[in-house]
Amino acid sequence: MVRIVRYRPAPATRGALALQRAAAPAQPPGLRLVRPDDGVDTEVRAVANATVRLIAEILAGTRPPHQLSLVAVPAVCRALFNHLQSARQTTPARRGGRVVPPKVLSTRVQRPAPTVAETAAVLVVAGRVHALALRLEHTRGRWRCTALETTAP
């Protein structure tokens, strides 16, 4: 699953909400608080960081999209490829312009289950800051990206 989210600025609060005390939400039974980096081992962190870098380079156009198949399930590859095709059709091609490599500003990895890792990252692609969220699942002896959400065009 790939979902591209368009950025919308938050509505103005005029300071009223900042002064109100928020009621603590009641947690249903069975839920637990998962902090970033809880129980994350070095293998999962390395796979998550490599996947984030790979996707950032694909979004920036410095790496071919078919290389995503090394780390993602076919549905994610198809959806991202279709998104990139439609984005390139709607934006005019740059002639002779320099492609700026993407930069990963930060990443967070957490393990909500033993065979699942979720990663959030902040990227700079084409001079703009974007968010990226991944879900990695361990199946058949390797970690694969099964879901992807981004604000990058």
C-alpha cells in the first residue's frame, strides 16, 4: 500500500487551544505505549535506514524505481511506480538541471510486534522537506516493506 498525502497547513488556534488542559485519553485494554527505538536491534535499524535511503533516492530521481523490488513487496513497488509516472507526467521536465541528491534528516524505528517494524523519517527531496513512513515485516527470513506513506510528490 502506498499513500501519498498532500500537505495542508493546520488551522489557526489563536492561542485558545494551547491554554486548555487536554484530558488524558483512556487506553483500551490490550494497548501499550510503544516508544521510538523500544526493542529495536541493529539488524532492523540497518534495514530500515537502508530502505529509507533507497526510497528517498527513488523519489529524488537519482535511483531507478525498479530497485525498490529488492526491499519491498510487489504491491508497494507498483503503487510507487504508478505514482512516480503520474507525477512526472504532470510536472514539466527539467532540461540540463542539476539533480540534487536527497538528504535523510532523521529516522525513528519502533517494533510494535516481533515481526513488524515501523519507521518514520524526515527527508529533503528537491529542496523541500517531506515525511516518510514505512512498515517493514519479517517474512521468509528477510525484512520487506509492506506499506509506504509519504508527502513527497
